[in-house]
Amino acid sequence: MPQPGCIEFETKFEAVPTRLDCVPERAGDGVLRSGNRLAIDVGSVRIGVASCDPAGVLATPLTTIPRGPGDLAEIARLCTERDVIEVIVGLPTSLSGKEGKSAFEARTFATELACLIAPVQVRLVDERFTTTIAHSALRSGGRDSRQRRGSVDRAAAALLLQSALDAERLTGDPAGELVGAESGGVR
């Protein structure tokens, strides 16, 4: 009997095939494009940078770059130095998926970076909770808020990159949306 004010409805379930041969070939095959990658967490004060090994097994925090004049050039230098195949840029969205001012700034930054480092690909990837998780991990590791400031951005970038690597390994497709230097915007 439904509670007062609730609507009663009937749910019907259909049998779902459980055979593994129903799964598309590419899904979950663990194949990842080989090559070095960078991920960046663009903040208003700092940019956290992370990198991974050429096999894409593990993302690790790399450095923090002050936001402002020369930040794009420094990221371009890191791309050349590490011979990267792509750069993942965190796209901050709300819990509902809506984009605000920070997302606009990340898109603008990603487009400028794509123009600077072409033909290296730049991709925007949802970064919800990466900074929160990074703060929590650093706090549980015994770092106070002042000690966390310098490392939280690069830790968030490492979480972002690991998430993108895992998504590509799971689906067979690169994570996020490609930013196009030729079109002057996101494709």
C-alpha cells in the first residue's frame, strides 16, 4: 500500500542477456593509445600539471605553474620536453552538468593552448570532484591546508589524467571532447 501522497506504479523487468559475447569488441578491451600525456587543472591562481608513462598505466603529479603571463608557454615547453600526444584540460562543471564562468575560462584556455601546441591534441574532460578528492587525500596524509595549497592542483591533475586513461582503456575511445585549433574552438 503506497504512503499518502505517493503514486503507486508497477515495475516490469525484462531478462537481460548475460553472455559476454554481447559486449561490443572495443568496450573494455584495455587498449590504450601509447604515448605520453599531460593533464592540467586550470585554477585562477595556479595550474596543476600531471603526466603519465608512455603506456598510460599511471598518472603522477608533475608540477604547479603560476597562472598568468607565460603559463601557456611553460605548458608548451613541457609538451615538447615530454613529447606528448595529448593534453587533458579539466572542465569544471556543476553537479547538474551546467557550465559557469570557470568552465568558460577553461574552454578559452584550452583553445589558446590547442593553437599553441598543434598538432598535439587538447581534450576537455569533466573534472567534477577532482580537487575535493585531492584535498581529502592530502588531508588524510597529514597535510594541513597551508601545506596542501602547493600540491592540491597537481594532485587534482593526476586524478583527472588517471580518470581519462581509465575511461579510454574501458571504452576504447579517448576521453572528453576534442578542442580544435583549426576551427578556433571546440569540435
